[in-house]
Amino acid sequence: MNQKVEIQLFAKKLAKYKKLIDADIELYSKNIQRSTLSNYGAYSRVATDAFIDILKRGGKRIRGSLVITGYEMMGGENRKMIVQASRAIEMIHAYILIMDDIQDNSLVRRGGPTAHVALADYHRKHYLSGDSEHFGISQALNAMGIGNHASQVIVLNLDVDEELRIKASSILNQSIVTTAHGQTNDIMNEVNSDVQMKDIDNVLEWKTAYYTFLNPLTFGMVLAGADCRATDAVRDYCLSAGRAFQITDDILGIFGSEFESGKSPMDDIKEGKKTLLSLYALQNTDKADKNFLIQMLGNKDLTMSEFERCRDIIVDSGSLEYAKREATRCIEYAKNSIRKQTIDWNREGVDFLVGLADTLVDRRA
């Protein structure tokens, strides 16, 4: 099967999964909003609505789709249950997005205000007493807690054997612990002047590869009864695809379109993010450009002309081309690792994973 056909089949399957997941989330959202108002009142509804807004606000549903893919690869047949499990993963994704936006001090998420910004606006519009920004962050933290723990309730009530529920829940939560360590290291990298490529690699693996690929895929596989041999077989694919995904994300973060990505291309420089792009540029440019880039990383008052010079440094140092080559290398490794497996998997699932890998470098958002 050629690459074009693989991508077309993947896109068709992803659209099908997204439709299922979105419909389930829409119904769940109405129920949880109604029960929140009935059981806890209008104040709690404010935080719940903020969480639901992020949960429902677009997205490709890649993580939820990987849950279904992992389950069906192993021969799972309970579609209703696995869509509910996908919802739980997407809820965890929304919870992590809210946390990430607070920590990055981001204003925009998927074309709209971030949760803490929207809640601060709520405070201002209703002329409430106190500090609007503090209120927004505080209530966003509550929204995170509500969404995260509601997702755990879903997992613990899935229609599968108790042993599988416990095993899946354990894998899920351990992966989130790893993701939290990845986020911790990412933030430390921002304030550390002596960041090495190994520090970047740790974040690529712990924060992105586990969270976006390994966690949802193995979660779905375990719910279908997969053993360690089966889940270990997808590890190389997930870690390599996750690395490619994040490298591409970092490229889009600086060189992508704000309209398509839903965030300003200046954000990563303003936040001082240490990525493969920025570190390679620092290691492979002249002293003047290196000093300039160091000064601009973390500069909240970054101007457009300064930002454009930063981009020029990244390009001229060879960093952009290096990052693209590395992402492509990781994708080829991921595809080969999944194709060579001898485990009796559902072929459509394998094709989905190969197609997903093919789309990573060329994505626009």
C-alpha cells in the first residue's frame, strides 16, 4: 500500500472515530452539566462549564481514536464501552490542556480563550469582588479537578472484567504520572541556562510520547485483554511517533499559522521554551545570534521584528532542517517497528497507526 492510500484510509477512519467520540462527549456534557446544576448549584456549574468548553472545543480526537484502535487491534468488540473509555482519555486531555495553559500563561486555546482567561472574564463581566486573574486561575484549577476525577469514575465503571478495569486504570494513571514529570522537566528547562539535548529528549518522551501515543494505545489494548508482550510491541512505535509529533508541534509553534494552530507563533519564544529547535540553533550559530536568542527566550515583551530575527536564526543555523529530518527519521522508524511485528493484530488497526505516522510531519495544526 502506498503512502497516499495509507493517509487517505487513516483520515477516513479518524473522521469516523471523531464522529463517534464527539457524539458521546456531547451527550455526556449535557448530562454532567444538568447533574452539576441539580446537585451542586450554579456556582459549580461555572467551573464545570469551563471544563466542558475546552473538552468540546474542536481537536482531532487522536488520543481517543488511539484508544479505539488499540482495543480493536486486539479483537475487542464492545464499541459502546470503548467509546466511553475514549471519552475518559479526551477528558484527561482537556484537564492537561487547562493545566498547561495556566503554566504557560497562554491566552488562546483552539481559537478561543483558555479556561483561566474565560473564567477571569466571567469574574469581570459579573462585577464580582476581588482579583479577576486570581479567580480565573483558581476556578480553572477546580475545573481541572472536576474533569480529571470524573474521567476516573468513567474508567472504574467501564463494562469490562474488574481485573481489566484495574489494570487499565493503573496503566492510565502511571502514564499520567510520567507526563507530569515530563511537564515538570519542561518547566525546569525553561529556567535552566545549561539545558542539554538529553533534557530535551526526556521531555519529548515523558511529556508527549507517553501522553499522546503510549498511554491511549496501551489503555485500549489492555481493555481488550492484551498482555505485556502485546503492549511492549507497540512501545517503539509510540515513543518514536511521539517524538516526531512533538518536534513537528514545536516547528508549528514558531513557523505555523495562528489561524490554523489557534495560538500565536510568538508564544513559545515568549515563554522561553527550550526545544530541539531552539537548543540546536543555540549550539550551531555565531556568538552574536546566540546571545540575541538567549535574551529573547522568555522575553514577555518580544516584538514582531525580534521574533522574526529569532526565526531567521533558527533557519540560518540549520535547526529547522535538522528538526524536519529528525521528525522524518522518527516516523520511518515508527512505521517499520509496527510493520515488522508478528503479533496477530487486526490489520485495520496497524494501517491506522502507519497512516497516523505518515500524517505527522505534514500536519498544519
